[in-house]
Amino acid sequence: MSEEKVPSLGDMVRDLSGQDGRIAAHISPHWMQGRTAFGGITASLALAATRLAQPDLPALRSMQVSFLRPIAEDVTFEVDLIRQGRTSSFVQVDCVSGGKVGARCTFVFGAARESAYAHDYIAPQTVPLPDDCPDLVRRSSGPSFFRNFEAKLADGAQLASGSDRPEMVVWTRLAARDDVDPEIAFICNADNLPPAAMATFTKGAPVSSVTWALDVARMPQDNDWQLTRTTSKHAADGYSVQDMEIRALDGQLLASAQQMVALFA
């Protein structure tokens, strides 16, 4: 008996349908995280729905997501163009599941402008290449959605190792990545890592993203390995404040991000 085919991100993007800013999607159970859809698949499909509803928008520059309640397999993305200026546009997307808003995304798109100023100030960290790094977790033992990614630990401690360093540096990429636009793949891949605070855990425990903000330095042109440094800057009262820096295989900065994560341990 052949194994059931797991729908790829590209499959789900192609299955998007709708009009007038209401775009329907079905999220495969293979992309769930417990009782809710994995946050990265929600945000990436919301972006794909935005591109479908507003095809003339310029490059993605920034994104903010609030995760309000669990999102089931069937979801409708309600796309609303809030403001369209000469160079920048703001779009709000409500991700509606079970008749309620499960997540709210705000995307900022901006055309390139001439500027006399440009710099790359923070030097990339020197770490081993993906082929020389161990797996972060076995793909068979992580949450359902994590089996759709490859992850190699470049620096830091393994999950639930009791480390005193709440930080990980990890190479990641989609397992099935040849059939999806790099922009959509990037947003999905940018959220796939467990919270950095979990390196300090002594055993597994539930966690949940509350908010996620990402600012794009440059959008990748392919779906190859990306290096994420994720650091829990502070954890108390059941919440972690987390910073992330995402770089391409050649060391170029792709994006910086921040998350608020609820820790149920």
C-alpha cells in the first residue's frame, strides 16, 4: 500500500479559490500543530491569498500577525486593502475559521525607492554548512507540520536539553520546495522553528505563538537553506520575548523578526 501523499505548500496555494477579497483554502492535517494550523502555513497562505486578490502589489516589506484562536483545516482569508499610496500599500487579512477570526495579518508592500544610503551592518555568524550539522529533531518525532521541513542545528543546544542558553542557530528549508514561489515559501519557512526558550526546557511542553512580526531586508530568490538565529531575550510569567535573524546560504540578511510566545510549562 502506497503512503498517503502529503499536500505541499505549493499544492495548497494552487487550490486557493474565491473572489472579491474572500479566498478559501483547505489546510491539510499534515500541516497542523496540535489543534490549530501551524502559524507559518496560515501566514503564507494569507499572503498567497493577498497576491491572488491584489495581484499588482509591489514587494513585501513587513508583516505582523496576531494569533487569536485555533484555526481548523477550512479557512477563509478576507483580504482588505487598507491604504494604497504612491509606493506603499497596507493590507489586512482576517483568517476566518469556524465562523471566527483565528488570526489577523497586516502586510506592508513597498516599491523600491532611490536612496543614497545603504549598508549591511551586522556581520553573519560563521557556522558549519547544513551537510555538516546534526538534525535539530528527528522529523518523525516533531509536531505534524514539522515533517514538512528539514532542520539542521548549526549552533546552540538541542530542544528540551536543559541548556542555560535560550538560543539556537538552525538551517531550515521546506522538504517539498520546488513548486512554490520563493516569497510564499520564505514566509512559511520563517516560522517553522520551535521557540528558542525550549532549549532550556527539561522535557517537552506545549507552546503557542501569540504575535509574530517580520521585517524583510531582501526577499530570497530561491527556496534553498536559510539560517535562523533565534534567541529568547526574556521569559517570565508564562511568556517568552523572542528575536530572530534570518540569513541566506551566502550570509546575506533576509529578515529580522520578533515573537511573543506563550509557554505552558
